[in-house]
Amino acid sequence: MFKRKVAFFMVILVLVVALTAAFCIPRSQAAEHPLKGKKIDMAILGIGGWLPSRLGVDMSPLFAKYAKEKFGYEASFTFAEAPFSALFQKAASTLATRSQEYNIIISDSQWLGALAEPGWIIKVSDLIKKHPELDIEWYDPVVVNTYMEYPEGSGELWGLPEEGDTIALFVRTDLFHDPAEKKAFKEKYGMDLPQTFEDFENLTMPDFEKIAEFFTRPEKELWGTAMQYSKEYDFMTMYLYPFMFSMGGDIWDPKERRVYGILNSDINAKAMEWNRRMLKYQPPGAVNYGIAEEIDAFTQDKVATAFQWAAVGLAMITDQNRDRVMVVPPPGFKQKDGSLKRLYSIGGQPWVINAYNDEAHMTVAIDFLKWWYLPETQLEFAKRGGNPCVKAVLEGPGFEDIQPWFRAFKYMLKTTRSRDFWHEPKYSEMLAAQQEGFTAYATGSVDDPKLCLEYAACEQQKILYEAGRSKIKPPDSCADVRLR
Amino acid sequence: MLSVSAAYRLISFVKALRMRLNLAESETDKRVSLESPKGILARIQALRMAWIDNSRYFPLMLLMPVLIFFLLWNIIPLLWMVGMSFYNFSLITGQPPRFIGFRNFIDIYNSFAVWGSLGKTFVFVFFSVGIETVLGILLGILFWGSTTLPGRRVALTLLFSPMVLTPAATGTFYRLIYEPTFGAANYLTTLFFGTKIDFLGDKLWALPAVLLVDIWMWTPFMILITLAALGSVPKAELEAAEVDRLPWPKRFWYVGLPHAKFILMLGVLLRTIDSFKVMDLIYQLTRGGPGNTTEVIGITLFRKAFEGFTMGWSSALAVITLLMAIAFTSIFLYILSLRKRGSEV
């Protein structure tokens, strides 16, 4: 009788252990990955000559190793690239034919609407529901607003941040820390040259103008600063907006999609005047400066400071100037209440996933993104020069010391300091119209900033109205507006 | 190996074709049995030869690949583009094309930007073709009259090299040459005039700077045309002019030009059409800037079509520019026809 009881007890014990074990084993280990044993070739389309974009592929062998170990399949990646101005064109021409030539695309944030509306990319909101690993805590809401959301304020997500990017001020410390320069500046302007990160945090644009003026010495081939005024893509726009945003101007009302009456404001006209005035302190030819030209000017020691994207930090800080460059927040604009406001343009690019991927490629794309946001991957990305957006990584110990620009990048990656603009499908047309107007004023082809703003506002309102994106018709007076 | 039924089908097909073409049976056919593979091959060969010999079908056969290519890559896209010009269609809004009649054309007619671009295009065409023609003729005459000059062939090869470069490459290196702080052009302006000029960033200098690059690139073409044109002048007339001791300018004007003018005109018109559609060179140099100082019609079209993706509007503008190109071609054909009329008279 006792033996039977023991035997019965043992059977029950074995059953309990077996059931417990069955529930405890993770599902991933219990079920085999559907691609196990297969080889998948993936293609990424990214931005040519843009390091953070390139890193996505340079790091792909790490993913291949991870996938082989964890899921048992082989993945290889190829990289196609196009410059900023041609990226969308390249992507659109394949997506319009429902091709899966590029399985993952590194888009620009403003393209989200244009990619989402025709149904070319998958909706990330739905993806997150199925794959909660992608529901990540981002450093600031500006990350979601910029790289993920379309339409603005809708809460619908279409992209995931590949890299964050903000404008920072690159400063030559060999000039700023030079006692003779400090003394001369103090004598001339009655104020100290800013020395530390905190000094620059409190620096106003009028004071920065004095610094730029001080270092402008054409006879020595040295100028005070460098910004971007090129007509290509969004270069001029990105560097004029900080003046507009920080001085209290706006560019449109995203709800009604009203541009006319908002963009062509007096404040924005003053911002344009100020932005053009800054050309006095920049090398000749600065009206054609884009990202590359600015890098050249700074690395060749032609300028004392440069407003530049944090994403190109590795190109701005070379082996030759590494010990004499510091990266700080760009200057702020004094408000009526005495506070300092700096609201600069935000850069960076999201990942978007081709909606026409077959099941295998879609699976690998999702696995890749899950791997991309693992803390160790993000940290590796940061070490290689990329700017991550994951909160845990940015707030991790020692993050600011990984790269010289990380402190400024982190400082600027806030809703109150960086802002994106239209995620409209008609983005490119609207951009082309205002690039024309803005550069016409910057280059002196037109001397009336109000006219240039009027032109851009009329054109943009017309574009939105005719595309059925806005019910607001451009006023009749727009018929006579021309850049002359 | 053909199966028996397949061979019979092939023979029937060959017979049917031969009957339709009324081909006479050759001696070889009579000797070889129809059912044998050798006979089938012989018949196919005979039929092929008959097709080639037939004066009615042979030209058509030769033209067929080109016609198919032309139809697929020119006619169908062209008709598609003409059709699209009557629609409001953007590639990126996800909306289907909407028929709007002539609204795109009316919009273009009312667009200051388009008129401005067209104006700049005509200025560009006028100066580029004009200067290239004058320089090309002068240099062409120089090389024509110096056949025994040592190193002539090397000089000509060097002179023609700009023409074989791609406009994108030319634009890129000229952008560096014009660079205001380290460019070679500004080294020279500093050396001779003591000042630097922002050639591509200054609204007054941008168009002349772009024109200069085009002239550098395409003057060799006009030299080539001039040499070809002067090569068509009869030797006897030149010798007669030499015997009469006619001075060089008169020799060119009275002896050379009457024979050379038609080929020269061909060169001028080819350059006119080419300059009218210039885009890549200017885009690489200035992107149409500063402001819109160098925005010619090709750049406007590129921006609207491939940056703005407004396919309907861009198609309408493309149709208009196509009509303009056809107008140039008509002038070209008319001038060429003058030669024929002249020779008939």
C-alpha cells in the first residue's frame, strides 16, 4: 500500500515538473524560426556619403552573426545609395512598381507622408502591436514626432528612428582658448569669449554675431562661422528655420494645412534678414554651401565656428583637429520676457519597411530592427559615430563621453530645442518652392524678404490646395506674385 | 530530335507559308524527301532565302528591330506623356490621376517661373551657340589652313577632349575651379585684378560663368563641324583662288562658305537643340541658383518631375518643350532643303 502511494506520488511529481518545464521554456526556443537553415539576401537603400546611413549596413555582419546563432538562418546585406536630393526618387521608382528591390529604406523624416499615402511602407503602429519588442522608450517625444509619426499629431507611426540628428556648433578651441584672442575680444567687445559648454548654453545670437565678426579676417583666410545656404534639397531651409522658429515665427498650421498668412509674416521676414546678415562673417561662396562644403571649410581651418549636423561629427573632427575642437549648443535667441530660446531644425532619418516584401524578407527586416534597438547594438552604433535615440542608451552612464558631440546632440534632442517640418506627401514640391524663394533672398537676387516669403507661401498654399490636401485656396493676389 | 508529328506540323507550316508567298520549289527540294530532317532544314533555309530575296519584305525585316525599339521606347512613352499632360497626377499622394483638360497648360502659360526659365534658356542658347559658332569657325579655319603644322594632330586631339567628357564631370571640376577661396579661377583674378569673385554665388556672374563652361565644352564640336564643312570645298576652286591670289578672308567668304554653309548650319542647329535642353551641366554647377539666376527650362522640368513628382504638370511642360524642339528641327529641315533647291536651280 505504501509503495503504491509512493509510486502515485512520484508520477504526479514527474507530471508537475514536466508541465512546469513546458511552460517555462521560452516560445522562441520551443518553436523553430521559420527561416531556419535558409539564406536571405537583403537590400537596404540609404543616403550616399552619409555615415549614419552607411553604419546600418556596416554593422549588418553583426546581425548576420546574431541571426545565425539565435535563429539559425543566414542573412546578407547589400547597400544601395543615393544623395539626399535623389533618395526619394530612387525609392519611389521601385516602390511604385511594387518591387521589393529595397527591403528596408533609410528615408528622410519628411518623406514619411509620401511613402505612407500610396501604401508603399508598412504601418509601424500595427507592427508594434505584433512585435512589442519594437515598442521602445525614446529619449524625447521629438523622436516620435520626427521620425515616426504621420500625419502630424495623429499618433499613427510609419517609421522607426535609424539615427537622430540635431544642429550643433563646432568650435575651434585653439582660437577660443588662446589668451591673446581672449584678451583682444574682451578689449573690443567688453565681454568674455565663451569657454565652456555652459558658456555656450547661455550665449545669445547677437553675442555670437560679435564673436563671428571678431574672427572674420579675410586677409588671413579666416572667417567667423559657416552655415548652409545651398539651393540643393533642404540645405537653406534647415538653416533659416532656426532663425524663424527661435524668433517666434512659424511655417504653417498642420491641422488646416494653412501656409499663407503664417509663413509670410513680418517675424519671418526679420529672420531672413538676420540669416542673410550672417553671410558677412562667412567665407566667399558660402551662398552655395551645403553639408560637404561646410565640412571642408571647417576642417581646412577657414572658419572659427560652424553650425553643422551632429551626424557628420566624425567628418568634422579629424585626426588633425581632434584636440582643438569642442561641440556645443548653437546660440539662443533672447525673448521678450528675457528668456533664451533656441529652436533649431532637426535632422536624422527613420527606417521604413517596404510593404511589398515577401514573408521571408519581411521576417528578416523585423528581426533586423529588433536587433538594431538592442542596447548593445545601439551602443556599438554610438561608438562607430552614429546618434542613437533610445532613452536607456542616451541616459546610460558615460554616453556623453563616447563621442565629442554627444553632449550637444543630447542637449538639443528635445522638443523645446529641435523641430521638424511637414511630413506631407507634397513635401518635395513645397520644399522646392521655398528653397527658390529663400535662396533668391540670401543670394541677393531679390532684396525684399517679404516678397520671397509671399512667393513661397503662395506656391505652397497652391500646391496643397490643388492636391486636395487643404481646403484653403491661395488668395487672388498670389497671381501677381513673382520673384523679380 | 523532332518527333514525327512535330515534323509534319513544321512541314505543313512551311508549305502553307510557301503557298502564300508563291515560292517556286527549288531543285534541292525536289531531290530531298519532305519527311527527312535534311529536307525540312533545306526548306526552312529556302524559305529564309526567299524572305531575304523578296524586295518587299527585306527592308521591313531590317527595319523591324529599330521600329520595335522605337515603338516601345519612344512612341508609347510619348503618347503616354501626352495623355498624362491632361491629368492632375502626383506619384506620391496615392490619389488616382484626375482628368483636368488643358488646366496644366493654362497653369504653365500663367506661370512667371516658367516664362522666366524660358527667357534664361533663350539667353543661354543665344550666347552659347553664338560664341561657340564664331570661335569654332575661327579655330576651324586656323586648323584647316595649317595642314603641315607640326603637332597638328595632337593639338586637335587635345582640343576635342572637352567634348568627350560627361557634363556631370565637367560641372564638378569647374565648380572646384570656380571655388572662391581655393579655386584656380580666383587665383588668376587675384593675380591680375587683385580681387576674388564668387563666380557661381554671385547673381551677376553665375550665368556668364556657366556659359563659359558650356563654351569650353562645345566649341570643339563647332571646330569639328567647320573642318568637315571646309573639307567639302572642291580643291579645284581653292586652287583657282590661290592662282588668283585671293586673300584669306575673301577666299573663305567667296569660295569656302558657299560650299560649307549647309554643314555649318547643321552644326549650329544641332547645338541649338542641345543647348535648349541643357540641364546636367548647370545642375552640377549651380543647381539653378543663386536664387533662380541660372534656372533654365531643363532644370525647372527636372525639379517638377523628379523632385516634385507632379507628373501631369511636368508632362505638359515636356510636351511644350518637345514642340519647341520640333520647331527647331523644322527650321533645320527647311534650311537643309534650301540646299536641294539651290542645287536644282
